Amino acid sequence: MKQRDIRKKLRQALPKNINETEWKGLLTQPCTISKKQSTSITVDHFIPLIWGHGGDVWGNVYPIDRTLNGLKSSYNPFRWIKRKEVAPLVDRKRWDELIYSLAHQSGLTVKDFTQYVHWCEKNTRTLEEVLKDPRHSIEIWKEAITYNLTKPVIPERIT
């Protein structure tokens, strides 16, 4: 299966709490982090779907310039922002405000949100793992740090 198809299936399997009207509303907003006004806006998943975490949930999506989104791809956003071709395009104050906003929407401090994003990158999940455990990734992360687990526990699905 191609990565694009896996991403699509992961998007369907991961949690969602944004309705279609809210999604369309994101597309009418300006880029959250760009230094310039953009007429080409997309919605980015801060935690890339291909990692098997995040989803279409508040605290993981934001409007972004299409070019910036293309540069981000599936990179860890905290490393992506430091890339030499990206840094000049992004307003750091607006970036910091985005991080605060996403953390707040997720019910986390900025420090915890940052740790959570890095944990998601280190603990990617396959489509099969997401289907077995479709809980919100923050819940899985909290369980993992509480019990000092190196990998998420995937419960058997009760039918």
C-alpha cells in the first residue's frame, strides 16, 4: 500500500472532533505562522498522520500556507521549524503562539505538549495498531509516561 493510502486510512481511523463546518472555517483563516499573507491555505496536522497519532482533533490542526505545509511534510515540527529554508519564512512570535494554543487546546502545558509530540515521533503506530487502539494519542501517551512504558500497550479488542 502506498504511503498516501496508508495516511488516508490512518486519518479515517484516528480520533476526530472537528466537524466539516469547522474544517472549512480553518481554510478561511490566514496562515497561523507565516510572515506573509497567503492566499493558498491548507490545514496541517501538527503531529503528522503517518506517525499513527493525532488525528483531526483540536490541538493538532491549524491553517498554514500551502508552501509551508509542503515543506513540513511528515517532519517533526519542532525540528522542521529550525531548518534553514523554513526559519526565514516563519514568524517566531506567531510560532510560539501556535504552540501555546495547540498545547492549551490539548489540555497540556507547552513543555508537556513538546514532550508529547516527540514521544509520538518515537512511538509511531501502524494502521493495524491504530485500529486495535483508537484512543486519543494523549491518553496513550499519559498511560505510557505514568507506567514508564517504552512502547504503548495495545489492548486486545473486545468484541
